[in-house]
Amino acid sequence: WCLERKIGLEEAEHYAREAGKRAYAGEFRAKVLNTLAEICFVRGNMSEAIRLIEMAIEQNPENDSYREQLERFQGNPGN
């Protein structure tokens, strides 16, 4: 919700990081990492966004959208 509206992103990042610590490995953790990566991207932290989406890819390598997300992050230094 916060990400879609681009409000409260600092708090959203905090909660997404907490969720990532608790998420089971695999597809669910990948989804959390993807959301966290997107929050970091919107907040301008490109290196963290790339690191997190790479972790999501490791958790769910079959999901091509994460690779597309990585390409978008690497090709777009701004939001």
C-alpha cells in the first residue's frame, strides 16, 4: 500500500526488512525481498535495491520478473 502510494516508505522499509528476516526460504522470501528492493529503489538506494533483487533471484530463480526487475534497476539510476 505504502509503496504503491509512495508514502511512509521509511516505515514500510523497516517492516519489510522485519518480514524478510522471518520469511521462509524460497518463493515467499523472494516476494518479500522483491518488495523491499522496490522500496529501496523508490527511495533512491540503487545499490541496496540491486543487492536485494539479486537475493530474490537466488530464492526463486524460476521467476523471470525478478530478472526483469534487476535489469530495470541497473538501467535506471533514478526513479
